Amino acid sequence: MGFTLNRLLPTEPHARRRLNWRDWIFVVVAGISTIRSSIHMLAPDGGAMSIAGINVELAGGTNIIAIFAQWGASQLVLALIYWVVIVRYRALISLMWMIILAEQLLRIITGHLKPIATDVPPPGAYGTYILLAVSSLVRKHPARAAG
């Protein structure tokens, strides 16, 4: 099946359809994104030290925490868009998978250009590669509208 713009931007994005297994994977991604963004915004260290292992007990540490919290706010906006798509615009889930794929590729490129110095890679380092694989596989098979 070749690429067509209609797969990403359907003519009826408001069409309600039942969730299939690919969509349920997207629901899981939306849930994880919501939790992850909330942790970055609400944790005292933004998850920088407690989860990512980045030393914030140095000059500029509060700036690192602030950047993590602001990053969490951006992630929360994207997670909210995921939920809007799940609840109201399910025909756009294929477009969301393309956005997730692009984000993961950019994260990998950015990570190579500006690596983070930690003793152990943070969970997101592994999650990026997992989500890259999942999004590249799932997005190729958009769900067909049901009923």
C-alpha cells in the first residue's frame, strides 16, 4: 500500500470508530505521556536526578530542574492532543503516529549532538528507541473506519 496524504489527514477526522489494537497501543502511549509529563512538572527535581540520574546538586541545578518542568509542560500539551484525538478525532491517529515517529528521530539525533552525562542512561533513552520501533511499525497500517 503506497503513501497517500489521505491516510494522515482523512477527509472526515470527526468520524467515530471503534478502537482496534493499534489504537489501544496509542492509548497506552498517551497514558505514559500524561504520567511522564506530570512527573516532570510536579516532582521536586522534575525527575532530573531521581529518574534520569542527572546531578542537580551543582551550580545551575535549579535551572536544570526548571527546564525539566518546562519540558513536562510541553509534553503535557502533546499528551492532551493525544487524548483529544482518541476521544473525538480517531481518524487522525495515523497522523499522531507520524508525529511520534518524527519526535523520536529528532530526540535520537539531538541526543547524539548533545549527549546527557549520566552514569546510567535514563529510562527515556531506552523508551525513545522502543517508541521509534513501535511508531514505525504501527503507523504503516492505519485502522480502517468501522461502521
